[in-house]
Amino acid sequence: MTQKLRLTPKTSYMLGMYVQGTRERIGVTSKSEEVIERFVKLAMDEFGIESDHILFEQNEGATTAFFYNSKLKRRFDKALERRERLFKYRNEYSGNYIAGMFDVSGGKDRFGLYFRRLEPTDALILEKLGVHTTGRARVRVTHAGELITLIREYSLVMSNIIR
């Protein structure tokens, strides 16, 4: 039997990063060095992953940092099955989860804030947290203020957008 993932704000953030990844491994792809550094720091500090077990790939200006850990992967997958219950309140945990998702697949263009891809469960979580979205492939945030309020303290990408 797999133990549950001990939920903290930092593990919530990492879970948000994981949900936007490939799920074959625990990793993140980003053009932002800050996001890659945060992923590596969390992997080492929160989950005890040794630095020589974290692998890197370069592809078209983006860096992918990842590691393999089947026990942690199972815990993340189990936590994702319960995410509707875990992130149903506007608090530090849900803010970090959404911030992790936004840092990996979010951004801003001339039309506003967006997520590049979003699972239906995560779109529902956003709706329940008061962040309304439209679209499928590129999910647009219709009221950016709600998203900014929810994740500005936790998201590296959002802090760069706000500046």
C-alpha cells in the first residue's frame, strides 16, 4: 500500500508542476531558469533527491529537469486522484498548486493570462476557487484579478508578469 503524500505548500507547488508534466517521470520543462532552479531545489530539499539523480535536457531554448522515483510518482498520482478535495479552499495549499501549474504552462499574451493546457479536473478546481476560464487548447483566464490574487505570492512567472 502506498503512503499518502504529506501535503505542505511546497509539495502542493511540486504537485502542480507534476500535473502539467509528462507524468512518465517527475519533471518540468521551462524557458525560465528560475522555474528550473525552484524545481531542483524542491526536489532536493523536500523529497531528498540527490543532485546527481536530477537530469537535464535542452530543447529549442527550453530546459527540462527531471528525475525518476517510482515511489514518489505513485504518491503524486494518488494525491491527484484526491485533488478536488485537497484544493477546494482558497488557501496556501491551493494557491501553491495553481502557481505550480501556472509556472509550468501559464503565461500572458496580448489577450491576457492563459494556461497552455489544463485537465478538466483542474479547470473545475479553478472554477470552484473563483477563477473563470474559457477554451481548451489554450485556456484563457476571463477574470485575471482572481488568479493574480490567488497565486501572486507563490508563482515565479506571475511575479515577473506583475512587474
